Amino acid sequence: MSSPTASWPRRRPWRPADPKDEATQLGPLASQEHYKKVRSYLDGIEADGGTIRTGGFGAGWVVLPTVVEDVPPTARICREEVFGPVVTVTPFDTDEEAVAQANDTRYGLNAMVFTENLSRAHRAAAALKAGTVWVNCFFIRDLRAPFGGVGDSGIGREGGTFSREFFTEPKAVVMQV
């Protein structure tokens, strides 16, 4: 693929810069290996039928916050942990369909549910196979609460007394109401 940043529509709300500078809002990924891994997910999007709506690559090991849509649920980017500033947007008709798509992977570190319906949030959180489910928020974390994944996302939990229970699989449901 030729210069992806030239052809992809994008907006830059953050200025990529030196992570040691306190004014920096977006720095590079941690290593060239990590950059290549994240880039491999994005380089195959068009072949999978997907569209990158915003994002792409900056100089060095910078991956801009990237939004991908129209990717089939079977695509690698939907089934694996990217660990980069990338999100896929997948439409669904029913809550059951959304949960089934989210659970159709061997990973389960975190999940997010956005809804105004508290009953819906509880049903989805209970059904999602993830170590942490955030409702109407992201990465609000109390270090005393359990943190860890299910499936190939890890075994056990860290945080508070759960660090002693390393081989357990509790679930945290976090809601901002």
C-alpha cells in the first residue's frame, strides 16, 4: 500500500511529538516491533473490505488514533488484540447480536457498553466475556478493583487483594451514571 496517510481521510486533534515533552498529547508506540504489529492490522483493512475513516500513520513509530468501519466480524482486526490507538465500528441490530460479535474471539481483556438504559447495561455486562466492562466510560480504574482478562487475554487478576488470587477469573463492571 502506498502512503496510507495521503489517501485516508483524517483529522488530527492531537499533535504527535516527543513523549518527554509535557505538552505532547500523542507519542510513538513503544517499539518498532509494536509499530509493525499495529500497522499490520491497518495495512490489510482495504483487502478485508474495510474503510479507514480517520487516522493512519505519523512520522517514526506514530499511529494516529484510527477509526475503521465496514470490516467483517471475521477480520483479524476484529478478532485479535491490537493494543494500539485503533477502534473498529460494527453495526448491529439487537443487543444479542452485539454481544455475540464481541464474544466471538478468544480474547477478552476489556469491553465497553454505551447506553442510557441501565437494565440494558447490566444485561450486556453480564453477558460479555471480558475481565472488565466499562459502561459509558473508559479506563476509569480503582487499583483495588480486579483487572485482567479472560481466554487468551490472561489468567488471574491484579489489583488489591485480587493479586493474591492470581488464578481466579472475577469480572469488574464499571458504570458512570
